[in-house]
Amino acid sequence: MSDTKILLKEKEMPEAWYNIQADMPNLPKPPLHPVTKEPVGPQDLKPIFPMGLIEQEVSRDRWIEIPDEVREIYRLWRPSPLCRARRLEKALDTPAHIYYKYEGVSPAGSHKLNTSVPQAYYNKKEGIKRLATETGAGQWGVALSQACSFFGLECTVYMVKVSYHQKPYRRSLMQVFGSNVIPSPSELTSSGRKILEKDPDSLGSLGIAISEAVEDAAGREDTNYALGSVLNHVILHQTVIGLEAKKQMEKADHYPDVVIACCGGGSNFGGMAFPFAHDKLVKGKKVRLLAVEPISCPTLTRGHFGYDYGDVAGFTPLLWMYTLGKDFMPPGIHAGGLRYHGDSPLVSQLVHDGIVEARAYGQTAVFQSAVLFARSEGVLPAPESSHAIHAAVEEALAAKEAGEKRIILFNLSGHGLLDLSSYDAYLEGKLIDYPLPEEELEKALAALPKV
Amino acid sequence: MSDTKILLKEKEMPEAWYNIQADMPNLPKPPLHPVTKEPVGPQDLKPIFPMGLIEQEVSRDRWIEIPDEVREIYRLWRPSPLCRARRLEKALDTPAHIYYKYEGVSPAGSHKLNTSVPQAYYNKKEGIKRLATETGAGQWGVALSQACSFFGLECTVYMVKVSYHQKPYRRSLMQVFGSNVIPSPSELTSSGRKILEKDPDSLGSLGIAISEAVEDAAGREDTNYALGSVLNHVILHQTVIGLEAKKQMEKADHYPDVVIACCGGGSNFGGMAFPFAHDKLVKGKKVRLLAVEPISCPTLTRGHFGYDYGDVAGFTPLLWMYTLGKDFMPPGIHAGGLRYHGDSPLVSQLVHDGIVEARAYGQTAVFQSAVLFARSEGVLPAPESSHAIHAAVEEALAAKEAGEKRIILFNLSGHGLLDLSSYDAYLEGKLIDYPLPEEELEKALAALPKV
């Protein structure tokens, strides 16, 4: 029997990230300044980002070298394993082969550490002493806390207040790594105070927390801001996932028919799929790329393609992307990482151009597949990652129906050990799917900024 | 730079477990029947254990083959990585090399799955439909739940009531794998009812939960009992850890000067150390074997060496071991897996014969090393495993003091992601060390059974 896990040696770890901007038939339109609505230049981003990352954001080079200092930290958990889900295949009685790349082996428990490490590195290199960021459920906050701890940077995390109280374990984990975790909205920023004046009991939101973190970073010389998804340089860093997976699929002597990942801000999907998109765009390979999102926040499947702000307050540049409108408030589904009104401009453009497919599911079906996966393969998946699992299950059943040996590859972006209360809700039959009603979508889209 | 992680291929996974009974200069005295006080035979154990495991319990064969069906499941996560803790070495500024074997990569998050899988397998093979067990903090309950799910067995877990309510995540995790989790004491067994009659608000204890699970298994033809530590066959299964670690140390071109593991019931320590004890006993290798326990439950360092019961009710055979007395109630330290009055007879005998060293620490020092380890290496360790980390740190600092390149190997038996409330307590300065007062020890030992 061939191996269950396909491993790479540390020396087989990628030496460069892949930049899809070199190969896209159409690039997204440039980000616009939130006030002047003119294209933003490096000087607009300098108050909150280091030049190393700004250069990556706009680079058209196909390959960008991974610094040794970053590779050294990556080696704590990378290369991550590629696993053949044989027991899941058996449970589904499918002729398909199901492979999954497992990013939950990172100390942060998710793929987020792939970008928090280089972000901390470039900031440190340019003399920054402290990073500010926001976090919802806490995956990103944990990853940035660890990266800052590795490089000796201070870290302040504005955590959405309701999560701060409901997800105490992720808060604790950030504190173990020395971060200062602040429930948002807070009294520390003017945007926080403004919200609290109107509503002292505000539970907070990701949009508010972004505004607070950006304000914090913009106001202090020694402090920059860090973002866990959406931006080009973030996805660039995540391409280590897909680059490794390609080498591992080669070792397994297979090329995937379909590559699947869940998609919130797009960094997990892009990180997995872009190296395969390269084969499709440059080498003419036939490979389907499938981004999966929740029906309650159907950005790629039902959103508008155009300019929108990244945050609620309108502090960030306008990005060219699929969006449900910055004021759209997604319902409280358990895949907190997929509750974002917008999406990566790169992923959005590729969906618009028909290079990437998108599909949306309700969370009940997603959790059903998650439990099937756990009972077959042992690993408890994160609710976000379970969207990809459900798509893989659908593809495997379609292959069975068609009687074909389809090769399915998906990214298991993280484990769900700190999401167990969500599994309780599923097992107790308490999950609600929240499909977005047409009239609510229309209302949300009517509020889009005029550019 | 040499690799950070030393990996084995799946085909390098051990094909047999190592049975130290073949090599011990003195074997422990035999278990005695709890009522007759005569040595127990296989027929006494048959009502609750399958013959496959009973044979392993008493076998003197040095090598016992691992069945293919068990190896197939092991391959979901084994071989586990051996990691060089370079960043920890740097933080300690020590000439020592620190290696750790990481068992937290198992789907259960700990080494416990190494034995729950073969236990489920042998029971399934002998026609058993259902297993009953107890769990305290939940590590063992999770591992047995997963193993039963893999082999299609039903699983009932009697979970100490206070943990059932305080550790809801581990309870949920068992339920995701389909187990029936019952807060103990319960109305389902006569031992449970007896306790509840006296004290309806009883928070339960491991000793009570064992009594309930044994009673459940003894009373049903289709049901057996499973234990997560202490017994010979349990430690036998865990030797995959040390056998892999030996191969990995060879690849790293080093032999350890000291092998360290935490010790509660002994399965984690024995699993790691016994394959190295083989080298010491048979090949005359100079290697120190160090078992680490809490000062609040100092079984090996301050206990009595003699016969005692394994549970509170006195249902189990009398075992020849170090014990603090079955009625000793350890204080509520955070390393729940180390709160056991007794210890493995095999480990106890080796300590008594001077082949294994034992050392005890207070939990404050242990958590201090745990946080240092997390910030250096990324991985958040379980409180139990952190006892081994603290010993490794002490050894590394002693090596620095002596100016010698000591080779230190320890077992990181599990991650601490479901123990984050313990880290909160540490960060808030709320940990208490609870050294066992002499008069309390004397009182506990005075209650030992007369044999």
C-alpha cells in the first residue's frame, strides 16, 4: 500500500513564493485612496506597512524569494503533510482519490502563520517595534502573536468583543505568546470611543476592530498594521501551501482534476490554488479551481464586482473586488473566518474571468461532512476548512455517479479544536443555514460607494 | 543547517512493540485478586478484557508484533516527528542539544491513541460490541472514542463530573466521535448510586469513575473495559514512541545522555523510556532515564512500594507498585493526567531497582518552562508534558553550568490547546504548588491494605 502521508524534506520547501500577478490575463483595477479616490501609491501605505511588503503588494515578478530567516521559522512545522484520505474514500465508496493538504500542523493551528511570520520579519527588519491588528474568532490574532513572539516584536490585538468573551481559549493563546489583547470597541482609539458613545454595550465587529488597529498603527511611529487576508502580499506568502502540494502530488504520481479551498478573504484559497492556476494559465493544464463560501455570506457567488472599502469606517483604500457592501453584516455562522463582505482582488478577478469557480453551502451540510471526515480520518476540522471538505465530498460522490477516478485535492486550512462549541451546536441540531434573502442582498448592494 | 524535524517514512514505523518484561532483572510481584488475595489468572480478567490483551499483559516475549490493522490506523499520524528544539537551546544559551518527540500530532492530541487503537482492535476481533471506560480531564476518553469510531465499536465514557462541566471541549470531542459521555457518579451503576445516595452533589473522582466503568463492563456480555495507563499491555503499546525515537536519534547521529518523560500512570514514560532501558539493561548503554511527577502527587519520589488497589472502591486487583494509598486525594493541579495515587508496576519496579530516576516539581515552575517552550518552539504543551519540559530545561542549564554538550531527549506527550484555562491561571499568578505535607503522607500511607 502506498503511503497515507506524502512528506517533503525540509530542503524541498519552496525557496520562493509564487506571484500570480505575473500570469493573470487581467489584473484587478488599482486600489483607490479612500478620500481622493485616486490610485494609491507606496507613500500612502508607508504609515502602516513596511516597504518590503508594499513592494510585494505591487510586484509583477513571478517569483519572490523567501528570506532565510522566514524559512528557518517555517521549518518549525513546514513542509506540511499531504494526506490521502483513504478512509473517507471508503466511507463514500467512491472511485475518486481524495488528497488533503493539512495546514493545521502549524503551531497556530492554521495556515495563517505562513504570512504572519514574513509580515513580522519585514517589519522587524525595517525597525518597527510593535504591530497592531484585529481579530474576529482569533485565528489570525494567534498567528500574529506567535510570529511577533518569534521576532521579539510587541503585539496588540483588537479582538471583536463578543469573541473576546465567547472564545476565551484563543484569547488566552495570544496572551501566552505575550500579546496585549484588547476587546473592541475600546476606549483606546477615537473610532472605538465613537462607537461606545453611541452604544456602550456594542459587541463589536471585524470592521470596527480593523478601524481601531489601523488608527493605532497610523498614530505611532514605532507601530505598523498587519492584515491576515485579502491583500496581494498576504496571498503571496500563502502560496507555499500550493507549491508544496504540487510537489507532493507529483510524488503521489497524480495531478488533481480539481483543487478546492474555502474562501473568506481569499488567502487560504489563493495560497492553495494559485500555483495550480499557474499551470492552467501558463501551461494550459486542465484543472478546475473551486472556491467555497457560505450561503450566508456569498461574496463570490452573489456579490457585486466593483470598488468597495475593506472596513466599516471607510479608512482603507477602495479595493476592486466582489463585495456584498461594507455595511453588510453577515449572520453569526460558526465559520467566523468566512464572514467578510469583500474578497481578495486577485481571487475576485480570476472568478470574474472564469478561471476560478465559486460555490456556496449552508453550514448544516458543511458540519455533516466535517463529522464524517473526523470519524474517518481522525482530524477535527475547523468550520471554515469544512466548507472545502463538503465540496470534496460532493465531487467524490459526483465521480462515483459518473464512474470516474477523479483526483480531488483540498486544503484543510486548520483544525477545529478551539471551535468545539460549534460542533455542540451541530450535534444538538441547533445550526441555522441563513441563506441571504434577495431583498437583503439588494439593500446591501444599494449602499455601495459611487466611484 | 541540519533539519529541525527528523522524520521517518511510514515503512520505518516499528513492526513490533517492545516488552520490557523480557529484560527486567526483577519482575514486579504478580497482581492479587481483590477478595481472595491470590495471584490473578487470565480467567479473572476475562470478564472485562479480551484474551489478546490478557496474553500481552503476562507475556515474557521481548517483541510482540503490531497487527496490520493497527499499523494502518497508526499511519494516519505515525511516525510522529522528532524535533530539535534549537530555539529553546538558544533561549537557554546552553551547549546541550535538546530533542523532543512530539506525540501531540495524533488526532487525539496525545500519545493515548497509541494504545486505544490496539485495545479497540483486539476487542473488536473477539466479538466485543462496546467498550466502557473512565476519563478525568478527557485525554483518554477522547483517544478511546476515536479508536472505537475507527473500528465501529460503541463507546461509553464515565467522565468525572467536575471535569464534565469544567472541560466541555473534551466532552464535545468525544461526542463528535459518537461516544456516550456520562457524568460520574451516575445513576446507571450501583457504585454510582451508592455515592449519590451519600452525597447527591458529589463532583466525582477518577477512582469512582473507574468503579462505574468496570461494573458496567462486568455486567454486560457485549461490553469490555479499557484502561488508558498503568497496565503492562498499555505500556507495551506505547513503546512505538521510544522505538521510533531511537531510530530518529540514530538519524540525527546522537544517542541521548538522558531520556525524560512525565509519569502519571506510567504509560507515557514507559512508552518513551523502555526501548532505551533495553539498551541500558541488555547492551550496557549509559543512559539516564528520568520520570517526572508533581510534588502534589509524588508517587515515585515519596510513595510506598508494595501492594495497593488501582481504584477507590477496591474492585481492581492489588498491584505491586509505588502508591500513596488508594484513598489519597491529590489536590486539583492542572496536570490532571498526573493525579493518580499509584503507578505502573513495571515503572515502579525499575525505579525501585535504581534503573529509572524520579524527580518531582511544583506546577508554577512547570508552567514557567511551558511558556518558555511555547514562545521558543511555537507548540503549546499540555500541563502533563510540561513536567518533562521543565526537567529538560533543568538538564540543559546543568549542562551549561558543567560546560558539557549533553544530549537531552524528552517526550512531548500532547498539546495543551484544550488546557488553556490552566495557562490563564498561570498568567494571572493564581497557581498553587501544593507540596504534600509529611503528616498527610503518613496518614495516606497508614491506610494501605494489609497483604
